Amino acid sequence: MRIAIDAMGGDNAPHAHVESALSAAAEWPDTQLILVGNPEVLQPLLGKGAPSNITIVPALEIIDNTDEPVKAVRRKTDSSMVVAGRLVKEGNADAMISAGNTGALMATGLLVLGRLKGIERPGLAAIFPTLDNQGVLALDMGANMDAKPEHLLQYALMGSLYRSKVHGISKPRVGLLNVGTEAAKGNELTKVAFGLLEQAPINFIGNIEARDVLDGQCDVIICDGFSGNILLKALEGAASTIFKLLREELTASFTSKLAAAVLKPSFRRVRDRMDYNEYNGAPLLGVNGLVVKGHGSSDANAMKTAIRQTRTAIGNRLIAALADEFSGK
Amino acid sequence: MRIAIDAMGGDNAPHAHVESALSAAAEWPDTQLILVGNPEVLQPLLGKGAPSNITIVPALEIIDNTDEPVKAVRRKTDSSMVVAGRLVKEGNADAMISAGNTGALMATGLLVLGRLKGIERPGLAAIFPTLDNQGVLALDMGANMDAKPEHLLQYALMGSLYRSKVHGISKPRVGLLNVGTEAAKGNELTKVAFGLLEQAPINFIGNIEARDVLDGQCDVIICDGFSGNILLKALEGAASTIFKLLREELTASFTSKLAAAVLKPSFRRVRDRMDYNEYNGAPLLGVNGLVVKGHGSSDANAMKTAIRQTRTAIGNRLIAALADEFSGK
């Protein structure tokens, strides 16, 4: 299988991407890793003894986080992100991974690859850590700001298929993000979507409140892109604030510093379990090709996790399964 | 001033409410605390030496969390919550506080007290802890699920007035909860609301992302009730998950238990700074009378904080100021 990596996108590009590619190339000899970016930058990082299953495809432009997504994808046709998308589009790669500008990646999915037949709006997924360490796939995280109930239904079908194909869960439990657990709760969108989800051929377990998202009650959580983005960033923000406060308090005195030093491994484990990078590599579901988003701050380990997820998705023919599911509708 | 307390609502009713009333009565002799509930339950808790500025107003029914809000308020006319609302409505109390069923409290506001003239939809506020310890007032947390841009504008005006009247902030910084900081970001609702807020006679500082809510960049955060509820519960859920994980990890071995014992005061300080009870007592803004919501899990200290906030709001004639602001529109 062939995976194109946007080697210039993300906070730790290109080093983390080259490092993860080297590690992945060694672990999975059947996988061709295509680093897309400036060869003059990438070649020296790869070194001379680079394995034969890593190649470089040149792309001299870079889309960064300040770029306006749609404009950037239209104009920067030689950017690492767009070139990676084109490799998938033209059948020269089975998937692409990018840790770059999220909006631009969605635009790449829509403009370069296009929607899967039958899909009205693609949805961007994220995988949240959960207390039971199984993680939960949540979508949409912001691809589609004004979702309709039918879009939420399609997210539920796609999310279910992803969890069963890529994570081997037989009957993924699907929950609808809502303000209360009762069926009648919510806004106009969720009230109508609830009825559609009840009728759908999925394991719909009802509404789930934002405070229970990390508990592990669901395998898939469905929401509109606006609420999903609020959810994602609120969870991240709360975690970052608490760890900031802990650092402040635990370094306030000599005694607390000493005790905190003893507990360092425990804190690290908590941090790791809340770390989104541990579950890196969420798909943009509904586009005609496998597009995987890495967290912007992905390091080499996180990128390798994304590569692992992508390999599983390719191996289980995720895109073909999605195409089958929706083409008849 | 006279404050009616729904003595039967909330996880720690009635004990926490009686205890907080006793403490408040001692601290503020100018304040009449009216405990609304079953006298046979409340009288023994008060004891014989209860101060003269605590009175009991009988109400024999209770609205609990399983009650359907509107139905409960209509039918349970002798419930502690509805009776407290009626005391405000009929001029026998200057405010009411309840830690009970949030939906029912909103229904009490709407059905018993009615809207303020000029207000289209009341909004339920919450106060979040922030890193700078000033807290941020956010609304709407769920009173109005399908908000229109004009509702968000009214929330901004009411929230600003509350922060200046009750918290003494001269030009409260108002932010719009959104998925990005740029003006063009968001869904149809926030895009239109952004324009209205720019024109409004408030200190509008633009969009704020959910991950920055706790940073202290704003004094007021505006959102629709659905997103607000997701935000509130995601922040609560993340904090509770992290503290759960910490407890697990820090009690995993003898050494870690020992070190954690040394750090107990530090952990408590972090917990307290993230504790919503420290900022207890958020108003239902836009109803014709002062209705204050205590967190469902409020203990006696938290209830006393709510009483303190309520006293300040009464002292600064918040409702009259809101009525002035909107009556001419």
C-alpha cells in the first residue's frame, strides 16, 4: 500500500514526518511512504541510507495555518497538501495524511478528490480518548457548519462503518450529542435527527451529553460541525488549563517540587491517557479517497499512529465499503 | 433585602440551604432569608435559636430532576420552586435562588415571572472559572435552543450590564463563542450575530474559541443555548475525567500515595480554582425579576456564594437597570 504524507504541514514539519516515515518504513516493509514536499529540505533529513520504500514527490509550495483554505487550495497547486491529494486522486497513492491547516485539508478533500457518490456533506472526524482506553470517534468536527438532520444520519452511517472496518468493533454504539438524554431534548436539528437515527441500520443508543463523552459509553458520537468544534476545543482547553494549574501549584514550593518529582511517571500516564496524539489520525469521511488528518501538534510518534490507522483503513478497503454503502442511495 | 431560597431543590437540599441561610443571616443582618419548603422538614434543621431574619414559607410539593419542566411548573403550584417564584412576582421577595431542576427554573422564570419588556428570549448564564480568577459570564447555557442573531445581541447587552452592575467591571469585554477567531468564521447564526455585536454599544472583542474560554480573555461570552450547554458540560466532563484519572494513578502504589498525600493541599487548590461552586449563582437574565440558579451539587458554601451574588445584584438594582435598557427598544 502507498501512503502520501504532506511532509510540510503541521507544527513539527518536516522533521516529525520524516522520522515517522523512517520508523514506519522499517516496521511495515509492504508500505510505500511517499513524502510530499521540497526535496532539498527532505533529502538531507532522510540521509543517504533511506530505505527503498520511502520516496519523495516534489512540491515546492506550502499551505500554512494563516492561509484561507479554499483560496490556498485553488492557488497553491504545487503545495505539499494539494500534491498529496492529487496522488490519491490519480491513483498513485491509496491515502494521504496531513497535519496541516484543517480547513485547507477539508478543501483539498472536496476540491481535489470530490465527494463520494451519495454523500451530501463530508464530515471531519476526531478520536477522543476515553476512560476505558477504547477512544470514541466523533464527527463532524467542523467540515459542515450548518448541518441538516440528513447529514447527521450520513455521519452516523459512515462513523459506524469506520469503527467496524478500521477498529474491528462489531456493532458500534452510536450516540447523538445533545443537551440531555431524553429523546425530546435538543434543538430542531437534533430532534429531527434523533428520529432518523432511530430508524437507521445502526446501533443507535440515544442522546449523549457533553459531560459523558469521555466515559466510553459510545463508539461513535454524531454532531453538527459547529457543536463538534466547540466540544473538541472545550475538552482540549479544559485539559490544558488543568495541567497548567497543576504545574503552577506543584512547583510552588520545594516540598511540592520534590513530591511532584516522585509522581512524574503518574502525571505522565494521566497526560498520555488524555492525549489526543495517542489516537492520532482521524479521517475526513465522505470524500472520494482516504484523507487522514493528523493533529497539528503531531510529533513523530503521533504521526506513526496516524500511519498505522491509515494502513488498517486501506487494508480493510474502507473507501470501497463506504462507496458501496452510499452508491445505492 | 429579601431573598427566597428554594430550600427543597438540589442534590444537597435541604441541609445545605438551611446551613447557608444561617450563615448568611449572621453575616448580613440587613437580609431577610426566606426558606421555601416543608416546615416540618425545615424547622427542625433550623433549630430553636434561629435568627429573626430567617423565615419559612410553606410549600409542600417538590419539583425534582425527573420532572418534565413546563408540566411540573404548571401542575406543582405548591412546589418550593414555584412558590419562591411567586414570592418574587408578588413583591414579597427581591430575588429567588434555586439549585433545583434547571429546566423547571427556566419555566418558573417564564411562566411565573414572565419576560422583561423588550426581551425576546431569556438566557441562562453560568460563571466559569478562569486562569486569572476573575471568572467569565457565559450565556445562554440552554434556555433557548434555537437562538436567532437578535437573541445573541440581547444576551450580550444583558451580560454586559450584569458584569458591570454586579461585578463592577467598567467595560466588560464581550466575546462570541465561535469555531475560529476570524470574523468570517462560524455558522449562519454567528456570522450574522458578529455583525450585530460589532454595531452594539458594548465592548465587543470578537470571536473566542472554546479552547480559550478559561483563559480570561473575556468578561462575557455569548452563544446559543445548544452550544452553550455543550461547552458547559464538556468543560465539566473534562475536569471530572482528569481528576478521576489522577486519583487512579496517584493511589496506584504506596510511594505514589505517600507523595500524593504531601501534595494534597496543592491538588485541593487546583480543584478549587476549577470549581464552579466557587462562582456559584448565575442569573436567568431577561425575566421580570431576579432568578438565580445555583449549581445542582451546591453545598452550603456554594449556596452562600450564590446569596452573596444575589445581594449584590439586588443592591445594584440589576432588574431595574435591565428594564430601563430594553423598555425603550
